[in-house]
Amino acid sequence: MSQSYDRGTVESFGRWLEFKPGMWAWILHKLTGWILVGYLFTHIAVLSTATGVDPAAAAAGNDIYTTTLQSLEELLIVRFLEIGLLTVAVFHILNGIRLLFVDLGLGLDRQDVSFYVSLIMTALITLASLPTFLGGVL
Amino acid sequence: MSTEIQQETETTEEQSPEQIREEVAEDLSEKRREQIQEDLESAEKTVQLKVFRYDPEIEGKEEPRFDSFTVPFHRGMTVLDALIYARDRYDSSLTFRHSCRQAVCGSDALFINGQQRLGCKTQMGDLEHPVRIEPLPHQDVVKDLVVDMQHFYDQMHAVEPYFDPDELPDGELEEQHQTPENREKVKLSTRCIWCGACMSSCNIAAGDNEYLGPAAINKAYRFAMDEREGSDRKQERLRIIEQEHGVWRCQTQFSCTEVCPKDIPLTEHIQALKRESIKNNLKFW
């Protein structure tokens, strides 16, 4: 519907603050989905550099895969990225379950509550994972 | 109103029609000002309206703008009441649709404080002030708060929204009986008043002009779920709703359900039709 005049604030993106839970759930689901797709490709790209056998490392009892992962884990930024990845994946899974119920026609009048529940559970799981990830345990 | 004023104004032969008109306008605005002043002083509380104005046909008014009106508030005042006051007392060119004033005709769906609502069903007392009133988003504005509803009506008609049973009951005076359970199933969907609030709130409809939209799909639900129509008719109905721009466009953002002034669970009905469509096409061979 093309409009030849400026409707000003009516259709501007500045109105995102007025979004309702259902819309937020949709936006976050799309966003986390795209992040997971991006992660998948990065994941394959990084790990494909860690295949093959390095004779020197193998003789010392280490393979390239382990060395690569250990060197990655030494970087603090990677630990934070892992926490972010977990948050994104957990939310996507939980909201995905919520959407399954929506598709089945169950509890549609409580869809905002189930969105908040998935947010809270994501936060709790992320918090619980902090010691493990920040500790850099491989 | 113009005839009343003509009688009150003394005209002399020397005055040109323009002069008379100017005098009438001045007299009128003076009377109105006094009236408004009186109303505002006698009111316990006043409220501010910020109303979207746009008139492509008048020079100097083609640019959209917001006009402010101060309106005397009374308990139980709706947004429509306030608009009617503003039109009658401040600016008779302020244009908006309204008819029944009791949320039945669906004429006055407006974008009030950032949400699609019916003007006649929204209490001024429940809103944050100043109250910002705009025409429905994602629809072409004809003038001020009036939007072009043609596209919405086209989508509604696309689902063939009329009762069409395969066979008529025997006697001429026989009724088309419906089971109470079946009636209960379609009950909420029959409440639609064609106001267009859902279509305006829908993100998908905004991006896909061919999408049937929540209201039309709800209408399709009302008839597809009606057991008195035969299975052939139901097949035809399902064919309409499962096309590319039909039910599958819905991404369950729940915007339509949030804004529906008649509290129709629109998303629920769209989801039910999605399942119906799958059940219809599922084959075990």
C-alpha cells in the first residue's frame, strides 16, 4: 500500500516500545533463529580448521582438535560468547515449544504468560551455566 | 447550522456575498469561542486531544499535521464523544466515521494512543493524556481520520462470507437447525463487526497486500466450521484459505487478538483453520 505522504510517527519504527508480548516473542524467535544459523556456519568453519593429524602434536599425545579447542577456551571472549550462545539456543528451544502449543491450539489465551515463562527459564538456565562457562572447563 | 446564522445576521444591500460570509464566520467563531469557554469553565476537568489532520483536497492542508483540542471531560466520556465535541465546537471540517456509538457498526476504529481501538468503546478516563488520535495504520488516508476500507472489504468478500448450505430443510417454514455444540464453536467468530482494527494491526498484512488478513480468515472459520454447510462447500472454503496468501501467512504475533474490540480469539481461529487444512490434505497411502 504505497502512500504518497508521510504518516509521521504512525508507522515509524520508533514505536517498538508499544509492542505486545506476542510481537516480542516473534521478534526474539526470529533473531535467535538467525543467530543460530550464523553460529552453525561459524562452528563448521572453525572446526574444519581443526581436522587432520599433526604428527608432532600426535607424538606428544595431543591431536589438533584438542589443541584448537584448548586455545579457544583460553580466550575470555570465547567464554562469554558461549554463554550468549546458550542463552540464544535455550530461548529458541523454549519459545519453540511455546509455538508448538500455539500451533496445537492449546493455551492461546495464555500465550503472553508462556512467553514470560520462557524468558525467565532462559535467564535461570543462563545464570546456572555461568560458573561452568566462566571457569573455562573443557 | 448555516441557515440559523443567516437569520441572525443583519444584511444590508451594500455588502458583497464575501463580506457577508466573512461576517457570518466571525460571528460563528465568536459564538463558538464563548460556548467553548463556558463549557470549559463549567467542567470539573478538561482533556487534551491531539488529532491527526490531513486533507489532500484543500490547499495548505495537504501536509499531515496534529491539531490540539481541549475538551470538557465528563464521567463516561468516550473518545468518540470527545471527537464529536471537537468537531461541533472547534472545527466542523474534522472528519471521522461514526454511526451507532455502541461498538456494533464498526465505523470508528481508530489508532488511539498507539493502539487500534473503537472510539466509541474507549473511555477517555482510561487513557493517558494528551490522547493522540490517528487514522488506522497501514491503510490509505482519505481525509483526517477516515481511511480507505476498500482493500479490507475486498479481502472479506474473497472468502465468500455468506451461509451456503448444500440442502435446504424440507418445509418452507422449517429452520436451519444447528447443534448447540456447533453454535458454541463458531459463536465468537460471529461477533465480527468489520471494523478493520485487526487488519491494521497485522504486521503480515502490512507487508503482503494479498494476505487475506485476520478478519477475513475469521469469517472463513465461521462458515467452514458450520456443520450445516455440506462437505463440498467446506472443501471449497478450505481451498480459499489454504492458498499462498491464506492462513499460512500468519506468524502468530497475536497483534490482531490484542486489538480486536469484540474480543474474538482471531489467532486461535487462524490456527484452527491451519490444522483443519492439514487434516484435510493428510493422506496415508
